[in-house]
Amino acid sequence: MIPSNEYQEALSNATAFKQENPEEKTTAAAQIYQVNDSTVRTVLLRERQRQAKPATSHGGYNKILSEVQVEAIYKYVEDSYLSRYGATKSMVYAVVGCLRANQLLPKLPLTMR
């Protein structure tokens, strides 16, 4: 068994060989450097995908509240805890619904999902 750092070096050499010689098959590059050919294919595929679509951060599609609203909910839960009521899931759900309804541009009501 090849130690991990030697295997990583052999894998990078195989992928470099394949990129320099696109007419060669992936299996040939894997056999030359004694690595798994499916691993070489996977590394090359991921590099192509990374180059084709650069990673962009859109902030996620599941953002329901702004940071200020999240802080307000934390404060509500803390105040509820300190007054010995606790905060149930339905209470927090109601608060989120009120915050969303009172926005400048009201949004659709939440679902329990």
C-alpha cells in the first residue's frame, strides 16, 4: 500500500500527464503512475466542473429573515426564557410570521416545513 502523501503525488502526476496528453486514455495515465483510473477520472471531472462554473455565493435560497430579524428572535427567546415561559416551536413560528408580515414588502406566509 502506498502512503497517502505518495499516492496524492502520484495522483497529481497522473492528472497532469492526462492534461498534457489529452489523446491518451485515463487508464494509461493511471497505470503509469500506479493509481486508480476512476480516481483520476473523478479528479479531472471535478477540475473541469470547477473551471466551467466558478463557485459563487448567492447567500442561499432558504434565507427567510435578515440578520437583524434573527437577532430579534434570539432576543425574544432569551426574554421568554428569563421570564420562565420558554419558547416553543409554535411561538417562534408565530414570531417569524409576524416579522415577515411587517416587512416593507410583505412575503408569502411560511409553511411549517
